[in-house]
Amino acid sequence: MLRAIIIIMLAGMMVLHCASGIAQGVGKEEMITRPDKGTEIAVMQVLDDYSQAFEARDADAVLALYASDPSPVVIGTGEDEKRIGKKELKAQIERDFAQTGTMVWEWGWHRVSMAGPVALVAADFVARAIIDKEDKVYPGRLTAALEKQGDKWLIVQWHASMPAGGQAPGESFPRKGKGRY
């Protein structure tokens, strides 16, 4: 239920952003649009760099992909995984490394949108990890906001989620008694 509410809130925020821009006569360059191919490639390269840094277990390289100002916000899949700022994010990354033997993110379908110097990304991913000496595969979804600072795209917000267990195709919500809901 909480995941559904978050998705609805994010969609509503994007609609309100567009509507407020139209009402205020904002120019097309400031509205949410599709990026040129070069920008889309550059933004997706940040996600590839993230995966490579994570696989190399290089916390500093992961952190270098995040903006310092504004403080990045990261929401993971665990109930306690809401991190604000690089100090909290570094603690999360170190926790992730401590709990996995290795981990790599593989990106699938994605959509990149632009609003001025901000890129919005929605993507499917598969996270592959070794946990307790077992190969684990976690399909998930990502929404992220990146800001162009100087000549670099830096992550300012990151939200990873996994589809709800117990929710059958065609159903909008998990059914009682199935999954954790």
C-alpha cells in the first residue's frame, strides 16, 4: 500500500509541475521533455558507473556519483532505508557491502526525461548479489533525479523498489494473506 501511495505521489508531483509551468507561461525548455540522445547516454552512463563502482565495492566511487548540494536523498527497499546526505549514504553503502559477497546492478527498460538541468530516470533493474554464499536475484525498479552540475550529471534523489509479493498480474494491490501486506 505504501509503495502505491509513493508512486501516486510522484506521478502527481510531475503532473503538478507540468500544470504549474503551463499556468505560469513557462517556456518549453523548462517543461519536462525527452532529452537528446547524447544526454540520455550520459545520464545512463551514471547508472552504469554506479553498477561498476558497486561491483568493485568502491564506496568513494559510488559517493562521487551523488551531488553534495543539495544533500542527496536515497530511499531503498528496506523499511529503514531512507538516507539523507552523503554521511548517511556512506553508512548505507558500507552496510550493503558488509551484507553481500558481491553485487551488480543490470539496467533494463528505462525512460529519461528532462526539466532544465534536471534529468528524471525511471528504469527496471536486476540486482544480482551473493548473500550468505547464495546467488540472489532481485528484480526492481528505480526512479532517480540527476542534476547537471558543471560538466557532470550527479544523483540528487534515488528510489529503488521491488514489486510487491502477492500481487497478481492485473491486480492493483496485493491480496490479504499474500506477501507482507
